[in-house]
Amino acid sequence: IGLPWKIISRDNNFVIQYGEGARLRLMTSSMSELDSPIGTRIVSNKAITTQYLKRLGYPVQPHVCVNTIAQALKFASNHYPVVVKPVNAERGEGVEVDIRDERELRIILQVSLKKYKSIIVEKYISAVDYRLYVFQGQLVWAHRRVPPSLMGDGTSTILELLNAENVK
């Protein structure tokens, strides 16, 4: 769209500046100062967001919002493989994908439900994951999200491999 831009910060919020002077706008990895407070609140809750998208006619995966292991197991019994995600976390925090059986799900839920008040258990579909950045109604960029992985070299520690990967 021809906007000048630059990265202001690469920390957890990844701040990007679009434009210059009086028309300058800032955007984090998922928000800008132009976002409405109510819109921001809605999208910070995955359960509300999913209900809203469904009402608008968008396809959504079968899912349930739970706060007990029994509720999650009941749903998952008819929907394996599943994904577990915290209702209110961002940027993939706490997300566990491709859970294929009750034993694995129980282990993940015991950890997740201690850390998060509510979680979503959803039918898992393997697909390419893209993050789209729209600014003032224009697609600014799209990036393919690739799950993290490390390949050992036979000599480096996991921490050394991780640090080297994070520099890329």
C-alpha cells in the first residue's frame, strides 16, 4: 500500500510504526491504537470471538469452553484429535495441538486448568496457519506461522540451538 514503516521494538509486543508525522500510526503484533476498546475486549476472549464469528456465518470448529477435566473429556471423546487453548491467552501461549487420546489430554488438562481459569477444547484440523495484518482496511502483510522446532547438531546444547534459532 506504499506506506513507509519501521520496526520500533522487537520485544514481546513487536511495535511497528506505519507512516510519518501527523499520520503516523503504531501497531503491535496484534493491535493498533485505532482498535476499538469493545473490539479489543471481544477478541481477547476466544470463546466470545468464536460465538460472534459463528453468528456472522463463518465456519468454526466444533468446540466447548470448559473448566473441568470431565467436561473436556466428554467433548473430546467424539472429536479426537483435539486442540486445547486458554480462553484469554495470546500469541499461542498455552496452546496444545493434535491431542489424540484421553491419556494425553488428561496430562495437558491437569497443567492447563491450574494455570488458566477456562480453556477451549476444539476439534483439531491440520492446516497451514497464516497471520494476516490489516491496517486501515488494507492487507499490510501476511506471514505463515510455523511451529517451533530444533534440529540437533551433535554438539550444541538445546539452549545453544534455541539461542541460535532465535537470532535468525
